[in-house]
Amino acid sequence: MIDVSFDIYENEFLFITGASGAGKTTLMKLLYLGEPVSEGQIIVEGLNLSRIPRKRIPMLRRKFGIIFQDYKLIHTKNVFDNIAIALEAVGTKSRLVGKKVRSVVRTVGMEGKLKSFPPGLSGGEQQRIAVARAIAGDPRIIIADEPTGSLDAESAKVIFGLLKSFHDRGGTVIIATHDTELIRKTGGRVILLEQGRLQSSTLIPKPA
Amino acid sequence: MLQFFRRALGDILGNRFLNAVTVITVALSVLMIGVFVLFFINADALMDSWTKGIRIMAYLDSGTPEEKISEIKASIERIKGIETVRFISKKEAIEQLKNQMTHQASLFENLKENPLPDAFEIQMAELSRNREDFDEAARQISALPSVEEVEYGQKWLERFSDMLNLFKASGYAMGGLFFLAAVFFVANTIRLVIYSRRDEIEIMRLVGASESFIKDPFYIQSLIQGALGGLIGLGALLAVFRFVTGEWRLGIGNWKLETASNFNFLLSNFQLRFLPSEIIAGILLGSMFVGWAGCYLSLKQFLKL
């Protein structure tokens, strides 16, 4: 990334867009230290990521719910376990895990699929489970890297609906996408990247 | 912690064959090392019992006058560490020999004169029954006038001791090799488990799992492997020990009895012992350490968080 400087505000709905190779994924990864910060500064809720000790990286990542284009679900675990392991990993008490999993699965409308395994689900269903996993730990920020890149229009609409409802409940959403149609339909601030440089920051009004 | 155990057990059951091979390798290593330790413990105890039973024999020049004999006896008694000194005249010695060799009595019939010398049988005090004190006492006794020769089995004791040291050196080398092999196998198993669970590990990292949440189940798995291997190895060692010492008679008891009777003269008053509890605990902890070390190496190499 070169000369990229911008702020993201609480409860913002932010799109990061640009052509393939513009640096969208790199920028997203830098936020949760999926890539190390070699130069410059990134500050997340007062934490300077260029100086954060390795041991505190998990604490940083717990602030985020992360959603990927390829869903990143564990194929050998069923829907329940895929979400439960994320909760257990952040130290959720065992007796609360089951309750929480059922609640988020209901939120994404997949309550009938708790015992299904990811390979038996459609792309849209898998992404809904990924959203459920991302919101299960009650994060303040959701980072979604091309969340609808592999989905049909109907599934993409459902996923965007889920992200919007998270935003409506006070969460911050950062989405990397090159789907201009979805940006236009959703509205929010759009950061345009080109070859690792920030080209523009534009506010697209919410459609009436 | 309970969920770590659950995940570790899940991994063990999910990779049964690989884990079984690792446990067997640890068990074989423990068995081999255990055999050596058992041998050393018993050999040391045997050597100790032999040393305790050893008496110094001081043979006198032929024709040593009787008044000189009591002087020599008094001089020997003054040497540090000596408990009792008993004079055995040449006459008493030949009688003892005749009693011991009743079947070869004809050998004595043609003897024109008693060829045996007068001698002192010397016993060391309890605290001085060690090689250094034996050597020192023997040196002082042989320096006395009229003492022709001093004997206390030093040569074969030295040979046995040298042989034991050689076994010890090879035991350490073998133990080291088995240790490395076991560490290697554990490391390999953990590496394969890490590989098969790489997606899960990556996801756990991304959702903010702590280092210990990811690593601890692997450590628990390897500690279980080490402990199981240790228990099986020690169990096998106990079975072998009981078989050899005759506590288990498995149909070839005749061989055992013959063998035992052939060695009776060496093993009289000596009871073979199994490993003491502190060594068993040490071996068990050691085998768990092998598991831990293998896991540590694998995680260090393949799970850089």
C-alpha cells in the first residue's frame, strides 16, 4: 500500500473497491494483522498495529468478525461445531456456547441445518453460516472480503441483508468488493484503490 | 481444559493408526531403556553384594615362625577398616580343601607334603566394603614382612566393573538413539495432525483463538501418547522380568531351572529386583517428556503463529 490514509468511523458502512490487484484484500488483512504492518501506522480502537505484541494479536482479532469469499468453513465439522469452535476459541463458557450458536443460526435463517456439513450446503448457505460465525462472538466490526463474490444474485442479497442488519444494530461493516451494483443499492462510503494507492473516498447516499 | 482433552482425544481417535505407531515406538524405547536400567540396577546390586562378601586372603611365606604370626596378625588388625582377622593354618586349609573335594579324594593321597601356605582370612568392616578400601588394605597388608601374596578377587571385580561400564556406555548410546527415534515419531505424528487440521487452525487464528487454545490440545495429545507408550513399555518390561525371574511359568520352566542352577554360585543370597518406584515414575515422566519434546519441535517448525 502506498500513501493510503483514511479513517473509519464507528457504525460506518464502508466499501473498499477497486480492480483486481488494487490492494483491497491486502488492506483488509492489514486491519486484522493477517499481513504484518511493515511501514506506517494502523490504529484500531487505540491499538497501534505496528507496535502490537504478538501475544495481543488474538485480542485484536476478537474485535472483528471476518467473512471470506471462500467461506473458510471446516468441512469435517457440522454447522453447529463450525460456529461453536469459534466461540470456544474466544473463551465463551461451555454452557453458553450451544445457546449462542442456536441464536446466531436463527438470525441467519439456517436453524434447520445445524447438523449439516458444509459440503452438503449451497454457496449461499455456507456464506450465511460464515456470517453466523462472524457475528457469534459479538464483534464491533465486521470485515468481509468479497462476501458475495461466489454467490448468485439472490444469495448475495440475503448476505447483504444480514450485514445491513448488523450495521443497523450499531456495528461497523467494512466490505471489500468490486460489485458496483451492490454498492449503489446499499449506500455508504466508498474507498477506491488503484495499484495500492487511495484514489478517492466518496459517500454514496442510501437509496430511498 | 476439558475441551482441550476432548479435542486431543478426538485427534487421537481420528488418527488411530498413526497414534498407535507413535505409542508403540515410545513403548519400545521405554522397554529397551528399561531393560538397560533394570540390568544396571541389578548388576550394581550384585556387585555390591559380591563386594560385601569378599574376604582378603593374605598368604604367608612358608616357614614363617609362630611368634611372628601373632605379630603379623596384630599389624593387620591395626590397619584402618579391618574388622576381623582369622588365622588359617596350612593344616586347617588342607582339611577344608579335602572336605570340599570329597569326590576327588584320590588327588590328596599322593601328596607327600602339604603344599598350602599359612594364611589370614581378613574381613573388612561394613563401612569399608568398597573397592578403594579393599585396594588400600591389600596394599598395606602386602607390604608387611612375611606376607607373600594378598588376594581378594580384585582382577575379576575389575573386569566385571569394566564390563559393566562398557554396558553402561552402550546403554546410554542406545537410550539416546531410542529417545531421538521416539521424539522423531511423535514430532512426525503431530506434524501430520497439524497438516490435516491446517484449515481449522487458520480459522481459529482468524477468529482470535489464543496461542494456547491452538497449541494445548497438541501438547495434551503428545503427553497422552508419551504416557501410554511409557505405561505399555513398563508393562512389557514387568512381563519380561516376571518371566525371566520365574514368577510366570510359561511352559519352559525346565530351561529356567537349569539356567538358574548353573548360576546359583553367583546368585546365592541375591534377589533380582524390578525397578524401584522412583525410577518407574522417572521413566514415565521421561516418556511424557519425549511426547512433549516431539510436539514442541513440530509446533515450533510448522505452527508459527
